[in-house]
Amino acid sequence: MFIHHVNDIDWLVITAFEELKTLFIEEAGTIPACFSAASELNLIDQAKRKYGYLPPLSGVITDTGMFQSKDNEEGLNPLLACLVEGRGRVFIYHGGFVAFVDDEQTFITRID
């Protein structure tokens, strides 16, 4: 694991092995620059402002960030994660799946 700093947010890049850093970054895609700790909007609203309509997906996000869905045979572990105090958490998975979690709701979508 290592930290990648974008827009005042520390993104945790989750890797099984140090030599896979580059592979995981490429699989996860570029870290979204639309998220900012300086914004007054929560992370879901920041994403909606950047990407427009975000189609919701059904599923569950565990405490460790694993995305479980009846459409997936096994759970997806996040490749990137961030926590913004007071604004929620973001988990990004292979294939463009993104989960936003705060105290009130969990929102899962796919960003292509």
C-alpha cells in the first residue's frame, strides 16, 4: 500500500505486493481530480457535478471496503480508497465501480 496525494486528499493505493504498484494504478485508472477536501460538497455531490447523472447499483460495502453484489460471484476489493473528514469515503474498484460511503448513505455506481 502507498499514498498518492491529489487535491489535498490522500488516496490509499491498495496493492498486495510492492512491485504491483504500477499495475494497480493502471487498473484503477487515474485518480479522480474532481474530488477535493476544500470543496463544501460531499464526495457524492462532487462526483455528480463532475460526471453528471450517476446510475446507482445495488450492493453492499463492508467495513473493509469490499463490494458485494448478487451480480458478482465474489466480492471486489478496492484498488484505491480515500477518507475525507466530514465528507465520506470513496472506494474505487477494477472495472470502473465506485462506492461512496458516509454516515447516512452508501452510493455505488460505475464511472466509465
